[in-house]
Amino acid sequence: MELEEFTQSNAPDEGGDGFQKENNRLLDIPLDGTVMVKAGSMVAYTGDITFTGKSSAEGGLTGMVKEAVSGEGTPIMEATGNGHLYIAEQSKKVQLLDLDADESISVNGNDVLAFETSVDYEINTVKSISGMAAGGLTNVYLSGPGEVAISTHGDPLVMTPPVYTDPDATVAWSANLSPSFETNKLFEIGQTSGESVQMEFTGSGGFVVVQPNEEGSVTEA
């Protein structure tokens, strides 16, 4: 491929409004104001944009600015200004959701990539009966209206309850669901895996999003 062809074929598409995927693993946010993004996710930007990290909650969980913590303790940050902000997370695939005013979703803190300031959010700790469930326990509860970007290792699978999932592979679920944890007593004491501890989702409605990769085992195709 010639240099000019390479630069032209991989140049950003700066048309349109709202969150846009430059490709499956890179998100373009046309910015005119403020957006919330995962700390460390910025790969490039154009224009005049400043970043403010949030190291502590302000006003508690009901405050306008709150700390969103993933399972690894990664906070979000505010990006403010005008231009195009390009973000990505460990080459994970970007999934875009547009929440209506009456819609909410609970997302694993590891998998929250960005959301508009019109989206309200709270931190929820999913109580586990076992410390073996290392991932998927600290979730961010997102309520519309507004756009939300989440990231997944590979293409997600969306299932309806009743279903059991590996906590480390569970990305998100609809807000009307309250998962519980089940243990597989056939596993020997001391063993740790997604097969020994499962999240149980019951009910007749809602959905659960899983990814074909356990968080922490980052193998991409």
C-alpha cells in the first residue's frame, strides 16, 4: 500500500454528531462541552480539550460528579472542550447504546468506556458470597437519557433469564435484574474459576450481556 493510500484509507471520518465508531475498537466523540470517559482511554484528540480526573466522590452517590470505580479501581475522568476525542480500551470492541429517559443498565466497571453528562450514574457493589468472584462485582448503574459506550473482549452475547454466567465474563445486565451468586460444591476447596462461582439471573424479562473472554485473560482475535 502506498503512503498516500494508507493515510487516506485510515483517516478519521469527522462527519455526524454523537458517539461514532471509527472502527470496531476506536470511538470518536465529537465534543462541544463535557463527556465522561474512562481514565487512560484517550488515544488522540483534535481541538482544545482538557481532562480532569476524579479521585474522590463529590456529593456522595447522588452528587453531579462521582467517582466511577472499576473492579481494578480505575476512575473515570471529565473531558471538556471542543474538538474530536478518540478513545479506546485495550483493543476491546466498542458497543454503543442509546438510553431513553426510562431506560437503565448496570455495567461492569471494567467495561464502561464513555457516557454523556445527561446520563446519571451510581456505583453499585454486587454482594458476593465468595471472594473468588474477582470480576464483575463493582458495577456502574447508568440511567438515561443519553449515549453510552461500553467495551467487550470480542463480540458480545445477549441472553435472557434464567441464565447462569461467569462473573469474569459478565459485562452488563438490564437494571430490573438483581443477580445472586451460586457456588459449585463439586470444585475442591481452594480452586478458583468461573465454573466454581456463577452469577444467577432469574425472572421473565430483561437481558444479560456476556463476552467470550474472562476479564483479566486478555486474548483477542
